[in-house]
Amino acid sequence: MDLFDNTILCKNCDKKMEKIILIKDGFKIRAVNCPSCSNKILHPEDLRDYEQFKKMKDKQFKVKLRFVGNSYAVSIPKEIIDFLGEQEKEVNQMVNMCIEGIDHLSLHF
């Protein structure tokens, strides 16, 4: 059972808090908000996942570009795949790739 499945009262005004979803950098964080005083409590698991996301986002990985058959290949570090696996619960085998600029390539899982 999740703590946020229960009724939570605001510590400031003793009123029932409402469930909300906050979006930070495209990341969904469950929270409760007091309608009277606007006090917010963020879900601790979502906050932990968001902090891990920020660390991964700020980290740069050096990977090799390899020639394989008639194509080039870049390995994706296990750390990234493990993080995506935690968030998505299942990583698809197919990945969408697009060119966003002359020196910018994007992968979408």
C-alpha cells in the first residue's frame, strides 16, 4: 500500500490535501496540495526518481562509434538502460532515431 493512497491532512491548517501531478523537466511527480495554504508534499519515491533523472541528465557519456556491416553502431551505457527500465518497466527493442540538427541526433525509447 502506498502512503499517498490515504487521506493526508495539512500540518498548517488541518484540511484534507488534494492529489496533484507536478511536471518537472517532463517528469511526472505525484504530490498532495493543500487548497487553503498551498502547502505541497511530493511523493518520496517520485522525488528520488527525479533526482536520479537529474543526475543522469547532467552526466555525459563517452561512447565509441563503430562500423558494423553497412551501418554504424553506438553502444548505450547499461546505466542509462537500467534507469529507463526502472521508469518504463519494459524497454522496447525498437528505438526511434531522428536528426534534430547538423550535430544533434536523438533516440526515443
